[in-house]
Amino acid sequence: MLTVNVALRRGAFALQVAFAAPTPGIVAVFGRSGCGKTTLIDILAGLLKPDTGAVRLDDVVLLDTAAGYLLPAERRRIGYVFQDTRLFPHLDVRANLRYGEKRSPARPRTIGFDEVTALLGLAPFLARRPNSLSGGERQRVALGRALLSQPRLLLLDEPLASLDAARRDEVLPYLETLRDRLSIPMIYVSHQFEEVLRLADHVVLIEAGQVVAQGSVDEVSLRPELRAIVGTEAVGAVLEGTITAVEASGLAVLALGQGSLRLPAPGARVGSRARVQLLARDLILATEPAQGLSVRNSIKGEIVDIRAEEHEARLVTVDIGGASVLSRVTSEALESLQLSIGSPVWVLVKAVSMRSHPL
């Protein structure tokens, strides 16, 4: 378990962050630029001392100001991957990676040089200098260097923020591999919810230096505090389920609540877990089972909440049996269909509108 409770004031800015998250796994620290995300992980790394606080990782105390205890940064065994990589330009990739090894304790070694180069696909670049690599390749080297320091905790400070969409898509699968193959707890700082959706197990939502929500990805996806940050178009529910079938068409069947969804899921295997995001703008509500439509996904549920939004829109929460989804409709549609809390509805979802990721 990672437990954090720290406070820091610098001029007009005040950071007050407290959360607890299971380990191992990826904790996403999510929020707008300037909300205090980097300040928080600098405290965790030991690069910045808080005014007050305590940090504990499993059975290791990193900080306890009440007891006057501060473990020095060099003894914390924390790997830090910065946004700008900070590789040594005069060294080739092999030497940059070996530098991470030199900073590691003699024992225990949980991951070796060959395993890191294989996991991150670095073998073709070992003799090259950083300035000859793409942005995505440099980030993979920075990840490898941090891993070879044998960290008990890995901090990633918006590692994809400086990359274009193609380079982000190049690096994200490697981060998923690290999550799935290693047992190293990670703190992943981001202001892109797509990255959180793909990677995180637990989300800490920060606004103006304060934790405004925390929990699993599916829990936080329904919180109004997240909606205020991501904007109207990105509001939606995140759901997790089990793949029960893979069709010849390439679509997979994902069991959710009391129903199922057919969705694109390349490489999916029966029995594997997957996470899907259903945006509120893409979901249609019906008062009876759909007929004569191209939409093939239909899940029965019950309306449990209705909230007013701007421009006469209403955000409707539907319980589909152990899980909830959000749908945005007009107030006129609600009235004409006579929908209210407790009304049974069918949620219609186009397969092409969904984004899914394996777990």
C-alpha cells in the first residue's frame, strides 16, 4: 500500500494531498496543468521537502515530519522519468542504460539489462546516441534507465506530453507491458485522460493543489469533479468486463453488468479482461428494445440520476446492473419520452464509437 499525506505552501499556492492506493499497480495523478502534480511527485522522490507530511510505501517509511524523519532521495530507490528524458547526449544508449545500473543497489536485482532491452525493444538502438533517436525512442531509453536503477517505486512525470500522437501511440504499448509484466508500483502524472484510461489502476484527481476525487478508473469516470476538468465532449463512463467471445468479424463480446457489448478489440482472447470508455455524447436511450436500426448494441437498464447541464442538456445516469453509464440527452427528449428516475430504458451503443483496452 502507498499512503501519502503531505502539505506544502509556496507563496499563493498551497498543496494538500492525501491518498492511499494499493501496490503494485499504476496510480494516475490527473489534473490540469499547474494543479500541483509535479510538486507532489518531487516530494515523493525526495527532491522537495514538504512543510508537513508522511509517505509510506509498503513497509518502508520515506517521510514522517512529525517524527523528524526524512529518507534522503538517494536512498529511496525511486526511479524518475522526466518529460524531457534527460539522457546524456555524449553517451550511447547502452551507456545511458548502464548508468541506471550503476545507481542501483548490489542486491536485490529484480530486473536485468537483457530483460529491460527486450521489454522496451531497445536492442536495435544500443550503439546510437540520443540525438539520433525519435522522441518515443528516447522515452523508452529513459524508462529503461529508470528500471535498471532497481526502483521500489517508479515516477513518470507526463512522459508523453512532448510527443505527437504517433509517438504516444508508439510508447503506450510499452508502458502497458511494464504494467502487466513487472510488479513495480508506478505513479503516472498526466493531464490526458486517454493515457489514464489505458494504464491506470487507481486515479487521484487534483484541482488547485487539493485531492477532489480518488478511486478506481471506473469510479472516478462518473465523478462530476472529473467532468469539470475533461470538458463536456470527453464525459463518459469507464467500464471493465470479461471477453466472452471473439467473432469471425473481428468484434469481441464484452460482458458488462446484465448485458454485453460487441466492440472492436484486436487481439482479444476469450476470458481476458478489457476496459471500455462509453462517452455520454455517443449513447442513445430508448424506451423499448431497438428494431430496424444499424445499432446492434442494446443493454437494458434503469435511470438512477438526471442532472442539468448547459444549453438545455441533461446528463442521465443509467444502472445497467452492477455498472453505470452516462448519456447526454435534451430536456425536450426527456419530456417527450416521459423519462424520469426509475424509468426502464435500453442503452444503444454503436460499436465504432467505443474505445477499448486490454487489461
